[in-house]
Amino acid sequence: MARVVVLGAGVSGHTAALYLKKRLGRDHEVIVVSPGSKWNWIPSNIWVGVGKMGADKVVFPLAPIYRRKRIEFHQAKAVALYPDGDAHNPRGQVEIVYTDPTRVGTTERLGYDYLINATGPQLNFAATPGLGPDAGNTVSVCTPSHAVGAAKRLAEVITTLKAGIPQTLVVGVGHGTCTCEGAAFEYAFNVEQELQGAGVRDKAEVIYLTNEHELGDFGVGGMTFNSGGARVTSEAWMESLFRERRMKAITQAAVTRIDPGVINYTQIDGTENTQKFDFAMLLPPFRGVGLKAFDRTGAEITDTIFAPSGFMRVDADYTAKPFDEWTAEDWPKTYQNPTYANMFGVGIAFAPPHAISRPYATPGGLAVAPAPPRTGMPSGAMGKVVAMTIADMILKGALAPTHHASMGEMAAACIASTGTGLRRGTAAAMSMSPIVPDNARYPDTNGRDPRTTTGEIGLAAHWVKRVLHTMFLYKAKAYPFWYLIPE
Amino acid sequence: MTTTQDRIDRAPLPGAAELARRSNLGVQLLRFLMLNFTMYRLAKSSH
């Protein structure tokens, strides 16, 4: 009997665990280790953050699902890997510390034959002094509880606006190396719609503050796509949308410090600026969760397995090279760790070889460089292909990965909500193929396939996003035929 | 220097026909079906 341990139960880890159990059946063990007791459909947190959806609608408890699927679940945090085992046992082990209230703080080591690191990100609010709900100056929509806090603060601001007092609302990213600009974009437009709905839009200034070099970059270098029969850049598309909704934007900004009511940021020309605010939702940068690794003798080998960012090294080309030499081929295909063939890193937990957008820095060396997004559709796909590879290794004796899903080949669709409601909802639907531009394959269209790189705005896109919410919760709950819903 | 805000201020606004298309229930129902089909095809073909 083989044992596969999956660290993390987000989109990637949960998908991997479900597919593994489906393939492996009762003859092999699948164990999931996750510090949280609930699964969260993160894309809908933005609606919780404007008070349009209850937090209970975006989460569900994991334990009953895993009990039904015969997957062993440990509510615990992984803290250390021992891929060569210890002095007594050569089997790989992972050390976990329980967060389960019934045995909180208890430490245990789990042996494994295969390990999937899907631990996701550590929300690194500490990277910017004063950033985040704990520091108290800004709100966040990264977790359901953060989003509830954001909705509460937004309601207070709307009450103030109704009293006739002008307010400034800033939404964006809180560091020069943040990712997930798409989520910040969505939240900004949903906030704007809330203000419209409350009849206070004229008293409010809404500002989108971002590290993107231009609007529509989204950390993927922007897109040029077919929209309404014409070729248009995502930059021009977004500028039009911002004007239509009377939103302001500050780009090329690295937020350096948040004081009460004041955001301090530096732009790539080195100018230091401040922006006053009454409400600010700024996303944090991400880093790895801080897993350590040790060999059999107890010597630390963290640097062998993890990149300095804390994310796991996989089959990417990590050779440092200038932007003009980056290629789609640099990106991992199998997500297998190069040192330990029975370990894989998926979703946000794998170390990307480099960014996708061109990185910039201020004259003083401060990075203004969006990190590459690795969430949603590609994240689920990575979880699935790694599950299939491990199942083939266990069941068929495959010696090398049998499935691949490179971001240099994969397409992705992004539905960016710009307002909710069955009749007044609206969203920007974008698809791109591949996610990482392949300039060798598509030299004339900025590295992307013009047939499948598209964009449109409308009510239909909002309906799609709402349907995706229901479908992915259905899939994640592993209801009948869940596997027919693609990642 | 042209700032992003300058570009936003000069950006073209959607015309009346485009705004009507974005909210017309018949058109959007068709687009909804097309978008779902496109996304399904992309997801199935990408790995």
C-alpha cells in the first residue's frame, strides 16, 4: 500500500487529493494536511467583501467530504520535511503541528511515499509596514474573515458618504511585488458598483493603486485580443472601462508604508508620493509558508528544496537571465522536485522561474514587478496532472511523470467581476492561450494564440462567474460526477 | 510625461450600441452559452 500526503487543501491540493483517491481507490492511502478546517472558493471573496454574499456561501467544512471519500484528513500545519527519512527509517516524512482544536499544538511525523506540496501562500502583510487588517490601517479580501471585515468597513464608509462627507477609497496592491492584481481590480469595480447602488458615488473618489506597468497587465504581461471583431490591447480596454466607471488609477507603484489614512508609495521613476484614504483594500505580497527541510542526519537542506521565496523548486529552468531571454520553455511541465522524484509542488506553492510581466525597479532598486499569478484554472490543472502522474507511478510503475501542464502551453480564462446582480451584474471575460507568452510560437501576436485570446464585457460574463461559483463548489464537495467538471 | 490617468481621461467610451449589447438579455444569453462553451473547450484542451 502506497501513501500519498497532500499538504494544503486549496484549489490545487484539494483537486489533487480527489483525483488521487478516485484513481487509487481503497488500496492506497491519501492523506490531506491543512491548517484550516474549511475549503474556500477564493474568487467569490470579493462579493463577501462588498456584503453581497455571506461568508458561509464561499466555504464548507473539509472533514465530511474527506470522510465520505475515504481520504484521511489532519487539520494541521506542515512545518518540516524529511525527504530522506531519519536515522531510524529511510522513508520520507513530514512533521506537522496540529491546529485541530482537540489536539492543538501536538506534533507528529507522517511517513509518505509521495508528497504534494500545495500549501499555497503565506500572506506577507509584514512586507509593508502598516499593511493589513492586523496592523489596522487597511482591509483585505484574502480570506472570508478578512472579507467580512472589509464589508463592515465599506458599510461604515457608505454611511459617512450618506451624511454628505466625501470619502476616498483606494483598492489595489500593497507592495511592489504583489500578484493577484485581477482580484484587486475586481474588488475595486464591485466597490464602485456598491457606491452607485447606495446613491453616494458622486461623493466618493475611487482609486485603483497597482504595481502593474500599465492597466490590464494583470501580472501576465497584458494581452492583445479579439474584442467585438477588432484587435485591442487589454491596456486600452481597461482604460476605457476605468473612464466609463469614473475610476482613477495609479500604476507603476510600490507601496512602501501605510500610516493611518495615508499610503506611502514610490513609482518607478523614483518619485515618492502619498495618497490619503478613508478606506483602503490592499492585497499583500505572497511568500512560501516557511517549510524547512532536513536530511537524515538532521542537517538543513531547505535551500536545496525551496527557492529563497520559500516556494518549492520544481522542473523549471531557474537560470537567472534577462527579460529578453525568458521563454515559455523555462516554465515547469510536471511540477516534480528535481532532487526528490517523489515530491511535487503545485499551485502557488511551486517556485516560478521568473515573472511573466517585464520587471521594473526604481532608480533606488525597489522592485515594481508583479509576480506571476498561479491561481484558479491553472492551479486546478496542476493538481490534476500531478495526481495522475503519481497514480501512474503507483499503479503502473511509471518511472517518470506521465502528465504535464505547463503554463507555457496551458490556456486560462479569467472572469473579472465588475459588478454583481442578476440583471445589473457585469464582468470582463478574458481568455488567453498560453498563460506565459510563447513568442517563438506566436511571434506576431505578442506570444499568444489570437484565436483563443479574447475579451468581452457584459452581463453574460457575470452569469458565467456566478455559475462557476456554484459549479466549483459542487466539484469541490465531490458530489456525483464531480470529475466531469473541468478545472 | 503622460500618466495612466491622462490615458484614462482620453480613452474612448463605449457607444450606445455597445452599452445596449452588454445588457440586452437575448444577446447576453447567447454570449453566456458561447462563453461557457469556450471556457469548457479551453479547460479540456489545456492539459
